[in-house]
Amino acid sequence: MGDTTERIGVLGGTFDPVHIGHLVAAADARAGLKLDRVLLVVAGDPWQKRTQVVASAADRLALVELAVEGIDGLEASSIEVERDGASVTADTLEELTAPGRELFLLLGADAVSNMSTWKRLDDTRSLATVVVVERAGEHAEPPGDGWCVEHLTIPRLDVSSTEIRDRLAHDRPIDGLVAPEVVRAIRERGLYTDPR
């Protein structure tokens, strides 16, 4: 019968907005870890960044859906947008848990360094393998013992959602930093035009 375990990567974030750095990380993780698919999970209520999020959850989800269109094995996930209350990683992983499925939580080194502040951190440990996605010179380990951890090095792309919002607010181009469909949708929806 063979191994029928589905290997799923989970890349969460505010994606405010999604950019090529997110897509490269997801695609590299899928290839490097032989994942069947990678879910880009849009935070519905990112409780640690509530005061910083600019676009609505619906807009951010729509942009991620456009960004992953046509990229094999990458999918937008609305699981946290549809859930009431704060976006908590353990809740999401529990909801994605199913027989014959193995979960890989994809985190940048900065997110791993911040894990000690998470809600339900101890519950997260048994739900997924933590994949620390590191760019050149970065390294991080989850806090405490008992984690199943993998490390994945990806190219350093110096692009951030903050920089993209700043460029848009000052009427500078974002072409090449963001998928063309996303650029179009940002303009059509009038997103990120106020300096912030």
C-alpha cells in the first residue's frame, strides 16, 4: 500500500500585503521538505499585531488567493479568517489535524524568536514539526525542549510588507516585489494609500 501520509506546510501571517518573499519561502519549503502542499494561512485577528494591521482580513485573503493562483502546491487558507476570536496557531493546527496528515509549521527565524509570547505554546509542540525558515546568517530554535524541528535555508530577499505599504503610500512602484495580479487588486481596492 505504501506511505499515504499527506505532508502539509502551514505558513501563517498577516500578509499585509503578501509579497514575493512569502511565495519564495512557501515554494522553497514545499520543494525542500517534499510537502504535498503549503497553506498560506491569513490571520483573521492577529492579536499581537492588532494595532499594526492595515487591510481587512477579507482584503488580505483575496490578495493571497491572487498571489498563489497558478503556483503548484501553494494554497490560500481562510481557516483563521472564518474563525471568531484571536488567531492562535494551536487552534489552527488542531483544526487542520486529520488522520494520514502530517503538519509542518513554517516560521521565519524572527517568528521563532517570538514563540515564547504565543498563546497555547505548549499545545503547539505536539501538533506539528516546526520548520525554521532561515535566510543567510539567521538561526533560531523554539523555546524549551521536546520540539520536532527542521531547518531550511532560503535565499535572502530583502522585501517586507512594511516597505511595500510605505512605497504605496508614497506613490512608488511595487512591481516585481508583489505578483502582478496583487498589484492590480491593491490599486482596484484602493489599499495602502495612506502613509502609516
